[in-house]
Amino acid sequence: MATPAMQSAFTQMKVLAQQAHQTGDSLPHAANAESGGVGFADALVSSIRRINELKVNADAQAQAFQAGVPGVELNDVMVDMQKASLAFQMGQQVRNRLVSAYHDVMNMQV
């Protein structure tokens, strides 16, 4: 059940993500540079990229093992697959917490 406000927020997030992608991920770094920190959006994008890298690496290891490439051991493949799985589950939990926090904020009485 998506409310119009929620749909609007998701639309805005998609537009901002597309703009950031088109400009080479140039999110507002001026404010971040002044404060010396990394913005939430930067951290989120970095985390999603890392999760994707782990998944791609695990898939490549599994394919190499199936192809019989020398030096690729089953235990390494299993460890890489577990790393990717745990990272994905963590990403889902972060997403769930963000959605829950968004719902809490939207249900606050003003």
C-alpha cells in the first residue's frame, strides 16, 4: 500500500539517483568536503556497489570452479558465496530499516 507521499518520495529518489549516475556520481561533495565526512547517499551507493562486487566475484568463482580452472577450490567458492549472501542480507535489512523509519516519520503527528 503506497501512499501518494511515499510514491513521490520514491520518484524523487529515483530522479536523484539517475542524475547522480549521469553526472558521474557527483553528489553534493562540497558540503561533505567542508565537514570532512562522507554523506549518507555516498555511503549507501558505496555499500550497494560493494554488495554487487561480492556477488559478481562469487558468481565468477563458481563458474571457474565448474569449468575446472586450476587453483579454484570448493572451499574458496563456498566462502565467497557466503560473503555475498551475508552482504545481500545485510543490505535487505538496511533497506527494511530505512523503509520502517520512513513509515515512522510519515505517521508522526505534527
